[in-house]
Amino acid sequence: MKTRKQVIKDTVKAYIKNNKEDYKAFLGLIKHRRKGLGNKMLATFADKKGRAELSLPEKLWQVLDMSMDDPRFLITNEEVRWFGKTFPQFLIPYEF
């Protein structure tokens, strides 16, 4: 049986392989968002207090969210940190 982390890794890799154009466009969006950061280590929401750490393409988010039951995808701080370190291309700030 695959571990939760392995399922996430396999799902992200499959998304990248099967959605090359969407993935490339998404990376351009992340690059643009990073350019606008006043602080390279911290990204904030436009109109709310808080920290926006990750951004995922909608299709990828939906697949991951549907495939995770208990707990749901990215609900724990530990999983958010692991995902950001494993897939830094989805980080809004350059690192945490």
C-alpha cells in the first residue's frame, strides 16, 4: 500500500506529465507573483491578514483534495511544510 506522501508525489508528477502547457503557464504565474513580493520570505493575501504559502493549479488541487480523506489534503502544518519542501515550485515565497 502506498503511503500518503507517495500518493501525493505520484499525483503531482502525473499532473506535470499530463498537463505540460497548464503547468508551464502556472509556473509563469508563480514567477509573476514572486516578483511582486516586498519580502521574498513572506507572501500575504491581497486583502487579508495571513500568509499565503502555496498555490496549486485548480485541476491538481481538485485531484489531491478528492484523493485525501482523513485528514484532508494540506490541512496540517506538517503536511504544508513537507509539500513546500518537496515541491518548491508551488511556493509563493521562495522558501519557508
